[in-house]
Amino acid sequence: MRTTLKMLFFFALTLITAANAGWKVVKKPVKLIGGAGKEFMQPRWSPDGARLAFTGAGYQGLWIMQSDGTGARQLSAEPAAGFGFEWSPDSQALVSRVAKFEKQFRYNAVKMFDLEKNEDRLLSEYRTFMPGLPHWAETGQKIYMFNRQNLEIFDTGTKALTLTKTAASNHIHFLKADKIAVGDITTGAYKVLEPLPGQTCLNLAPAPQKTKVAFEILGGNMYVMNVDGTGLVDLGEGHRPQWSPDGEYLVYMITQDNGHQIQDSELYVIRGDGREKNQLTFTNDKIEMNPSWSSDGNKIAFDVMNDGAIYVLEISK
Amino acid sequence: MKLVLTLILAILPFSELSAQVTGLAGWNIFLDPGHSQKENMGIYGYSEAEKNLRVALALRDLLLQTTDIDTVYISRTNDQQSVSLTQRTDYANSLGAAWYHSIHSDAGSATANSTLLLWGQYRDGREKIPNGGKAISAPIVNLLTRGMRTTTRGAIGDCSFYGCTFDGPYLHVNRESTMPSELSEAGFHTNPTQNQRNMNAEWKKLEARTLYWAILQFHGIARPVAGFCAGIITDLESGVPVNGAQITLHGQTYTTDTFQSLFSKYTSDPNLLHNGFYYFDNLPQTTLDLIVTAEGYGGDTSQVAVVDTFFTFKDIQLISNVPPVVLNSTPTPGDTRFPAWADLIIDFSRRMNRASVETALTLTPEVAKTFVWSNNNMRLRIHKDSLQTETDYTLTIAGSAQGQYEHRLDGNGDGRGGDDFVLHFKTGPPDLRAPLLTAVYPLDNSTAVELQPILNMRFDEALDPASITAGIFNLERFRDVPTVEGTLKHYRVGNESVLCFFPAQPLTAARFYIARIFPGLQDGFGNKIASQQMFRFTTGNATFATTNLDNFEANLNSNWFVPQQSGSTTGIITEKTSRESNTNVVNLLTTSTTSMQVNYGWDANAGAWLIRQYLSGGPPRQVLFNSSYILQVYVFGDGSGNQFRFAVDDNIPIESASNHEVSPWYTIDWIGWRQVSWDMSAGSTGTWIGDGKLDGTLRFDSIQLTYNPGSATEGTIYFDDLRLLRKTSVGVDEPAATLPSAFALHQNYPNPFGSAATSPALSGGNLETTIRYQIPGERQHVVLTVYDMTGKIVKTLVNAEKAAGDYTIRWDGKNADGQPVASGTYLYKITAGEFVQTKRMTLVR
Ligand SMILES: [Zn+2]
């Protein structure tokens, strides 16, 4: 295992230094929303590309706006509503794990935000212990979350989407505490994958085609793996990966910190096989973070931590 | 979770089992031991990161094993992981943890040591949402401060403490965690006492236990019976903690850390490290006998009443039973050249009974003397009339001399008290020699000397300041300026003197100068320099554009760390190491009123030595440059033979430790002021972390010092006027041979120029062209101006007196307001006396 990893890493390195292909910025970033006094972060494109959902400082609250930055609307002011939220496959709803605090206790619940009906729905009761995040199954009908012991499935009450890629549609992925789990929504069965035994996985990001996942190792690097557990690729240092719509590339960030504050962060793009690593931003005074790739493939939304604002930049290959 | 708890409880001793605490069900916490690996290295080689991890693991065990808490999460579990800040909060947020606590300690000067709690705060002063970090900070800071037995700076909102330039909170763990949060600083890992204790395994349990108690108190849960006793065993006379002391209490024995058991991991010096710390738990609430024994000490027996609410602290001071000995003397035994006029100094190993020593002391041949005691009666200075020169003397302290606790002197060092200390020495010849001029700068007959040199004259002994009269020194520009105006300063460094002459104006390019020291300088014994001394030099004609990095006039504390704050600093004696500002030793070439003073003490037994005097912030850190520049600083040397160098960060804005590059080491073999330059374009670099190549955008990182084994282990260096230079004219070494014989204005190069015509260099600096011109004969007033095709002035590039020479000037395609001008044809025109010439150039954007 160790030898294989080392070889893969070496392979990746040589390719990075040799390659000059890949994504480049073609238009400078344009600010969409935010700034001192109303800081926003973590934009995420809707699957149809029409809207962006985002959150405030500390992941408090949830907002949406049109992809040109107009029509911002607050969906929630709840703590933690902005951490790990997810768009529904039809772009008509969002799901998140919201929190409330009473005395020293934290209560978590799964909440769905229906944009068509403009209503929120609690899918679970409030619980003090909820270590999983809710995810949409691909049909859009169901939401699943790993609970204390098992997989919990919520019915959203919406009609199923018409899907062409039926083979992948039942596929689900989640973090079972700190391990990657892959399963089937119809049976609720899953298996746990341990690409790097004993290590803690986080920031799991399934590719849109559901064939690969990207993730980080706590205290280690960023990786890509096939959903059957094969084809592990070490992508080196990197955080908060998000896929391109064709599932070929990842956009992510590399941060520098001193243990107290993030001192710098820049955005990068890399191919899932470790080739074509390109740096997108090169600033000394701006801390670019939390990139998200638009569904048309040509835009990256991100935030600048020290501006408290959300930007979009255009890229091409 | 229940199953795991049961299993853990099954293997616990009965006493812990009976202490089961309820009230934390439905709650969990994410513990975050700050930093990774061995980051934030503390004094003596034990890092903050290692300490933080062990405190967090101990707290996790306490909570899981003794309470009904749902679970405890932790951001890292070993010394190998390197966990970024975003991973810490991403992990906690993903798990939906109820609470977040980050465990740290602080860095600062050697004397600083206090606790601090930092809760998340917005710039407008409100506590971060969700609230709670502020409320729990109060019990934490109270208990932590009592547990660490130090002072506190209190519990403070992080935006108030640091100052927020955005909405806040300031600290990442407060800013990005979705739950109540706070960060604790349990003292300073740069404090010698604190960090020697941090090395002890049980000491870290104190910190964990106070955090545990604070959590219970915050939840309104009664604290379980405490039953702890801890304390520090020290030597009564020296105050130094005792290694290997055995403390017996309630049938258990604890041995304080020793070189063999612990400190050898951090030092090769068996006498360097001590903490004297002991710890007992599971004690009954009653009065117990505490018995302390240690080799070389009288034993101690006392009683301790164990309290049930907190740690019971009991410190014990032991009295040595080793007879006092003489550790050092001046003169050393057998010295044959001891200065007849100098004081004699005796250092004892223990505090002495003064009267008994003074009565027992004789010096033969006899001479009138007085005694001066210091260092808690451990140092005796014998002040006396001058001895006879070149004479044998014997100093005797009889074995009847006693220490403060009536132990008799062990004069011959055989381990038993009661015998005489005898010191034979011989005085040397009287000083009959005048001070000797041992070094000058510029060197005699040197050429191409910079236009603003500090003339430096070093003498091998201290000069009598009264002999440094107004007319003692003169600098002449040969034949036409008999006296160049300037300031002569005298500095005494150790037993030597240096005279520095600061010319008031830049010297003239390509001219011959003569410096003279007239007879009259003398030493403290009236030995006078009888002949005139002289050195000569020729100036070059290279001129430079200067960009100041830091002139050290202000903001020293906000721009620069103290040496101990950098985790890279190592091998120092922290009490002797500091960074301060100095208003006496300054570079008079500029209008400087303040310099940066670095005092250093090296631990000669350490394996590696580095002081990283780190530029941490402020405007100087915003200055970016590349390897076409010269880095320069004025260094006031101590002649120690230790070394210094420059460090820069390469490949900005990519921040990475592997981008640290350094200059070669410069050996500080001079005293007084000296300009030191690192011409980065020449390509010579030193070895540190980086790849030795200056290939990207650079930023200043630090001034670094290191110990050169065999050199002085302590000293002081001053720095002034740290800056960047770029050549604006190309100098010539032999001016007489190559001075231009006629005026000339050359075609600019490159031409056309601009972003479309040249390759990009620095950001915004990708448009540059060079214009060369030549001035013959006498100094001339030269004006070189760029015009557009309508005859309007775009920018005046030169407007100054110029000596004869070959000059180049660069133009960056910007007008006088700094705005880029449009593509097109421009004219440039030179006027120098009667000489006027115009040429064209083309800018292509
Ligand atoms: Zn820290």
C-alpha cells in the first residue's frame, strides 16, 4: 500500500511540473454581494446554474440569490444552517442541518427549504446528538443521513424526477463518523470504505456522475477515489474540493495559517487523476476561499474571507 | 456509546468508578489541541503543539472515564498529523459538536507568563452567535490561573484583544465554528520556568483538570472530591528546582524529573533543566505527612492538609548539605599576567556567612582591601589598591569560612568541609602601550567605495573619552575640500573602542579622499598615540534608488517579534536574549533616532543555534521585491565572531515554509557601524529551508543570528535602516581611465517597450525601458525629461547635480502622477549645461 501510494504521488508530481494544460482565468473576479457589516461566504451553485446559495460568517443563516448577484433572499437565520447545506437535484429546494442552542445544549434538526412553495419543513425532531449531515438522493424524493447507529431516510413528499441515468440514481455516499460509506437508497444497505486505514476522512464530495468521490484526510492530503474503493489518487495539499460539472476536475483551496488565523488562501484546479494542476488566484492581500463550479463549467464562485464578500470569476481551458 | 463507556469503566480503579459524575448526558465537546507536530517551539526544545496535544488527550480521558458525557471529539491525536485550521473547524462542524475548546499556550519574552481566555467576538463588541464561549471563559480562566499558579490577563473577546479589520471573530476557531467556542492560553511556552514544567507529564494533567472542573462548574455540576497534592521542590539558597527529589505521601512516592528520566530528551547539559514538580492524586481528605529527601540535601518532613475543593499545593525548600566550594575565581589559578589594578572575584557555590569569609581571607603580600558582596552572598569582589606588577601573590580563604547554614568551606574540593582554598597567581606588567589602531574601513587604498560610507576606526583597547578632541580626526577630499563635514562618534565595545565618522553629505563620486587621525588619543593609563595615522580611498560612482523597509523609528513592537516568539529560535539562553529599541546607538548617516537592539545569549551546549528576528507585520511586510535588488542593513557589530544573515520569503503570494530563503552568513568580526549588503542578483544564497533559488516574488522574513562555536556566547548587535537598493547607474572601478570624454544621450533600450514588447516581471512592473547618458568633466546640473508628441511634459526622470560619469535611468511608462500613459511615440530630452539632445521612443501596451 505504502509503495503504491508513493509511486502514485511521484507520478502526480512529475506530471504537474510537466503539464501546462488545464484551466485558466479569462476574466477577473466580479463581486456579487457582501462586505464589511454584511459578510457572506461559501457560495454554492444550484445544479441548473440559475442561483447561488450562500451563508454568513460562522455559517449562521442561509441565503439564495440569482447567479448575477441580484435578488438576494434570506431563507434562514439559524446557527449552522449554512454548514454543509445541499441543493436538491432539481434546484428547487435546499436541505441543511440547522441548530438551536438552549443553555449549554445544542439541538440539531434536518430542515428542508422549498423554494417553489417558499416554505421550510423540519424533517426530523431536534436532537442533541446528530453527527451526520443530510444529503439528497438523486431522485430528489428522499433525503438520507447517517444517524447514531444507522442510515436514516426522510421522505421529502415531492415527486420523483425523471432521470436518464438510472444506474447511478440509487447511489448514495456519506460520512459515517469519520469513514466513507457507499450504499443504495432503495435498500438502505451500505459498506464502509477505508482507503487510508485508521485515518479520519472529511469534506466528502461526490462527483456529479456519482462515480468518484473527493475527500480530505484530517492532518493529511486531498484524495480522489472511485466509489468502489479503487483508483485512489493523492492530490497533495488541498481543502474543500468541489467538482466540475463533467466530473473531470476539482476546484479547491490551499490555505496557510499560523494556528490562530488563516493568513493566505488561493484557489486551484486539478484533474481528478492529479494532472493539470493550475493556480487560479495569486493575490497577496486577499484570502480566496470556498470555490464552487458552475453547471455550465465556465465560472467559479468563491468568497474572500477578509472582504466578507462573494465573487465570481470566469475560466476556460 | 453506552457500550464503549461500560468497557472503559470496567478497567478503571474503584476510586474513579465511585466518582462517576452525571449531568453531561446530551452534551459533547470538540477538543482542539492547537498547532501540529512540533510547531511553536518553546524554550529548551519543548513545543506548544506537543503540550497542547497531551493536555487535550488527558482532558478527553477525564471526561469519557468519569462523566456521562455523550462523546468527546478531538482535532488530532498524535504528533505526526499536520491539521490546518479549516480542517479543525470543518471536522467539528461536520460532527455537529455542541462545544469547541481550543487549547494553547502563549509566546513572548522570557519573563512573561500569564493565562488568557479568548472568546469569539464581533468587531462591534458583541459575543459571537451562538453565545456561551464568554460565559464558560470566566470559570476556565479562574481555575486555570489558580492551577498554573500564575497571573492572568483575564477572559477577553478576541476582536478586543487583537483588533479586527473585518466583522470578526478574529480567531479562526471562533470565526468558523458553528458552536460556542473559546481558546485558552495556559501560560507561556517561552517562559523558562513554565516550559520546564510543561515537559512533566503530570503537570499537563493540572491544566486538563482545571478545564474539566470549569466544564462541570459551567454545567452546574458539583465538583467530585479532589484529593490532589502537588508542588515544587527547590534549593532554598539558589531557588533552583531539585531534580530527583523523592516525595513520599500516603504510602506513595513520586520522584521529580531528572536528566536521565526526562531532560536528556531536550538538552545534553545535565545541569540545565529542572522543574522540581511532584503530583499525587486519589488522596483522602485528611492531614498527611509529607517526607522529602534528595541527594545532597537535608531531608524535610512536614504536614499537609489535603483540601477537597482544589489542588492542594505544597512547596518545599531544601537546604543543601554539600559544603560550599569556590566555583570560579578571577584571576584563575596560575594566572601569570593578572592586571595589577583589577579587582579579584570569588564565586561560591552557596550563600556564605560574610563575616566568616572576610575573617578567614588573606592576600599576601598584604594590601589594603574592601569587600563587596553580591548575588545573595555567593559572589565576593575584593577591591584593593593596585598590586605590585610582576609579583607572585597568594590568596587564601581558610577552612573556617562558613556558608549561611554553617557548612564549612570545602577549599580543596574533596567533598568534605573545613579545608583551605588557596589561589596562587602572578601580576602582569603595567600597561605601557598606547592604543593600537587594528582595523579601518574603508581599507587603505581601496577603490569604488560607496558614496555614503561610515568610516570605522577600531582600537585594541578602550580610549580615554577626554582624549577624543574636536581636531583629532579629519577627512579631506584631496586638494579641494580640506575638511569634509560630518560627525565623529566614539563607542566602547567590551575592552575595545571604535571611532565612527558619518559624513554629513554623500561624498563626491570618483574622487580621492584622505582620513587622518592626529596624535593625542590615549588609553586609561595615559598612554598616548604619538604619530599621525592615515588611510586613503577612492569613491566609486554607482548610485542607487532606495526603498526603505524599516528604519526602526517606530512600531518596533508591532512590526517585529521578540526572538522567543519565533518557533525557529533555538539554542538561546532566554534571559539573556531580547529585542528592544535603542536611541543611543543609531545610524547618523540617516536622520535615525532609533535602532533595533538584539541582545543574545547562546547555550554553548545546544546542538543548534538560531535567533530568527522575525518581521511579523506592519508596512514593511507589504513591500514586495525580486532578486534584482540589493538587501542592505546597517549593523553595529560586537566583534564576537558570531554570524548574521538575511531571510526572505520566496514565491509570494504562495505562503509555504519551503519558500524561506537566506543570504550567506556574515561573520560579525567588526565593532561599530558597518553597512552590510546582500546583492541578490549575484545569486549567492545560504542554506536553510528553501531550495537556495530566488526565483519568485520576495518579501522580507527576518534577520537571523547564529552562534559560531568558540565565539562569545553573549553580546549585543544593533540594526538600523533596513532597505532595498537598486542600481540607478552603473559604476566604473577606475574612473580616470573610463570617465566619458564627451556628452552623450543614447537610444533607450528596449525600444519599443511595454507589455506587448517585453516579458512580464513584477506585478505592475512589466513596462520598463532604460535610458543611458554620459556626463564629462566637472559636476553638471542635469535634467532628463519625457515629453509626449504635443510637447507636454510626461515625467522628469532626472533633475540633479551629476558628477562626471556614465549613467542609466529607467522609465516605467508612468506619468508624474504614477498613472500609466497610453501607447505611442514619446520624446526624451537631456539638458546639461550647454548640451541639449532629444531622442524618440515607442511605448506599446
Ligand atoms: Zn498557540
